[in-house]
Amino acid sequence: MENVETIANLKKMSKEGNVQASYELGLRYYKGINVEVNYEKAKEYFEKSAEGGYTSACYYLGMIYYNGKGVQTNHTKAKEYFEKADVDNNIFSSYYLGKIYYWGDGVEKNYDKANEYKEKVLSKPFFAKQDTEIEKFYSVIDFEEQSQKYATELQKQIQDEFKNLYGDSIKN
């Protein structure tokens, strides 16, 4: 179990402008990692991180607005954040942008745009090219399993990076 000192250190680093610390705090509040889930605090820390140029925080801001986590659901605003994260080829943002265009969530339906994002997602290393119709793509269970595996690996990399930068106070 993580100690209070680590959270305090992350808050201090965030206050000093460390965008990675802000992102890490946002993740903890968003997912309830050693703190109680608090979407308002998660949003606050993700916004701070995103303002500092950390595009991964934009993905989570997109999720907050897409799913209405602590805010009114707003697919238009979610799209804006997903687009910012997609600049760095965030596969999850590409996935949600595809869904937004496919279903017309806050935008006019655009199957060509949806298909562009589908191709972007399928071209990532852990996907084999598939001949699937766009309707089937969004219901493929394997996508979510592979996405979770990728997210878990990415989270471990981020935690390892924090550990290397700030010592053993960051726990898995």
C-alpha cells in the first residue's frame, strides 16, 4: 500500500509544474489507485498536465467528457481532447475518434473519417491487418483485451520511469 508521503510528494511536484506528476495524480484519482475515485480531482490534474503539453492527459480528459465522469457528457469536448491526444498517435484516442465519427456523437456521421481512425488503430503493432467491416470493428472483444494489455504495459513503463526519476517511493 502506498503511503501518504508519496501522494504528498506528487502533489508538491505537480504544484511546481511537473506535468508527469500531475498526470500520475490524475490517473490515481481517475482509477482509484490508493486514493478514492474522484473525477473532479482527476480532471483538475489532467487539465494541468495537458496544459503543460502532456498529451496522454488529453486522452483521459476525453474519456471524462465522453462518459460523463463527474461532468455532463459532452462528445464535442471529448472529441477535442481525443484529437489532441491523437497527435501523438494515442491508439485509444484513435479508437474513440472512430466511434465518434461512426455514431455521429457530437459531429455529423462520417464513415470515411471513422474508417481512417479504424485503419490507424489496426495498423498499430499489436494488431494484424484485418478485413472487417467498420460495424464489426467496434464490437471486437479482442480489441478491448489487447487495449487493456497495452494500457497495463504502458502504465508499468510510466511507473518505472517515475521510480527511476524519483526513487523507490513510487509503488506498483
